[in-house]
Amino acid sequence: MELAKSGVQIFTATHSLFLLRELDILHKNEKYQDVNARFFALHPGDDGVSIQSGKVLDDLDPIVSLDEELSQSDRYMEVL
């Protein structure tokens, strides 16, 4: 966020819900309100890939990363 605040354009691709949430939390901090951030989600479909975008993480629905993380947690609990 410090780099973005200083004017550096940054692209980050991740499947990590932790990282997505951390970036969203930082962006909501008053210190970074002037950072122009966008979140994108790619979804496969019958006609190709569709793209969603939003200024905050909550603008993306559904968040596939969350579904996958919850699914992994369920599988993990089954093997314990």
C-alpha cells in the first residue's frame, strides 16, 4: 500500500483469501483512502471468462476464494 500511495501501479494476482482480505483491510484504513484500488474476479462460463470488478472486496460476488477456502477447511476436518 505504501508503494501504491507513492504512485507506483501494482498488479497482484492471488487465490489467497487471507491476502485479499488484508489488502481490503489496509485499503479501508484512513491512511490509504487516496489509493485508487480495484479488485477483480474471473469466472469461467459457457461463453468464456467473465470479469467482475469493484473498489472493495465486498463488491465481488460470489468470492470463489472464500468458497474454496471453506471447502478445503471441511476436507481438512474430515481427515483429522
